[in-house]
Amino acid sequence: MVRKRASIIGVLAAALAATGASAQVQGIDLTGQYKCAAACAGDGDAFITQYGWQLNVTSEAGVPSRAWVEYPGRIWVEQAYQGAMYSTDGNTIQFDRGTIWQRIPEAPPAPPPRKRRPARRT
């Protein structure tokens, strides 16, 4: 019986690993830089780095914390001891105590340098 449970647990763990942490929490990647829009604790930018369901968060006040996705649409930030809901596109995060973060869009990559043609001689 114990051997059967161990094999079932092994199969489930392998299945979860194969799904890529539930496809980065069902397609939402919260990694990025955020600007605080309401009830801000500081005037800096906030940052999130996501690894599947695990997050590293630095608040707008510069406070680092571990965090995780409790379920799709909701995160828990350990140091702040509060949860937050995130939008379906991951661009807005609203914390339980009223703080709101808006994602700062990434700048598009610079275009490649133009090749110069040699001057024509007549």
C-alpha cells in the first residue's frame, strides 16, 4: 500500500513538472516592473520576478519578499502579510489594503543599425 502511494505521488509530481508550472499560471506572466497608482508606501517602482507559481517581489518602498500564486488570479505576499488580485492580462495588481500597481510596458527593442551604401562615383 505504501509503495503504491509513493508511485502515485511520483506520477503526480512528474505530471506537474511537465506542465511547466501550469503554463506559467495559465498563461499569465507577472514578471516585470510596476508603478504604484494608489495607496503607495513609497515613490519607487515595484518589481516582480515569477518562477511558475513562486514570485520574488520588491515593493515600491524597496521591501523584498517571497510571494506565490494562491490560485489563478490571486497572490499572497509574505512580508506584507496580505493578498492581492491580479487582472486577467497581468497588468494590474490590487492589494487587499487598497494599493494598486500598474505594469510599466517594456520598451520595444531598438531597430537594427542601417547599412550604409557606398557613395556612387560618376
